Amino acid sequence: MAGVGDVLLSDDGFGVEVARRLAGEPLPGGVQVIDFGPHAGRLAAHLLHGCEFLILIDTVERGGDPGTLYVIEADGSHAGRHAAVDGAEKSLNAAVAMFQTLGGDIARVVVVGCEPAEVGAGVGLTAPVARAVDEAVSIVRQLLVETLETPGQTS
């Protein structure tokens, strides 16, 4: 799973914070948690080492209340066209396009996104987004359980 975002842009650091929390927990074998910050190119390069299931954690601007969480399933082979979400779309589109250009493929992509309150210059998450972090961690854990229980799927 990949936490994406810029911790110097307030709520844009959501994905990084969720990844940080997950990295401190025991996870099933084969599962990697990586904080890619705002670097989609690093994400694409890392995916070339093999990835069947990608959970991308990022901010998502869809007009909901700040702190609202979204789980968006995208077709990995066309992730850029189906993940119609602002913040995560930029990271996902760039990473998947670069990855596919290099000949890679991802079987499943899920975006766990949070509606930001503020993405301007500033360090630290706003209160509603900070409150959503624990729930996002739970959602990611549940996605892992569901995926690992499905024959033929790995993380």
C-alpha cells in the first residue's frame, strides 16, 4: 500500500499519516507499506518490483464534508480513466501511466481517500481529517483481510 501526499500542505499529508500508522503495526506477509510523499514517479518505479494489489491512500476532493472517507475501486489496467478523484487522481494517473509505459500491470487498485479541509501551506492535519485517520487505518486493514481471504489474491 502506498501513502501519498505532501506533509507541508496540511491535509495533503493524510496518506502519509495513514501509511506511517500502518507501518508501525504487524501486517500479513508480503504486504508492504510505503510512504511515497508527493513522488508518483517513485511509486511507479517501486511497482515494477511486482504488485498484484495496490491500496493508494491520499486526499480526495469530491465535495463532501472534511474528513469524509471514500473507498474507490479502480480497474488497474485503466486506473487513470476510472479513478475520477482529484488529489488521488493526479498521483494514481501519473504512477499507473508511468508503470504501464514500462510494461507493468496491476490486477487491482483501490483508493482510500479522505476529503480535505485545507490543502494550502501548513504542517499538520486539520481536526476533521486527523479524526478520520484511525477509521482509514481500519478500512485498509479490512481491505487486506478481504483480499488475502480471496484465493489467488496477494497484497
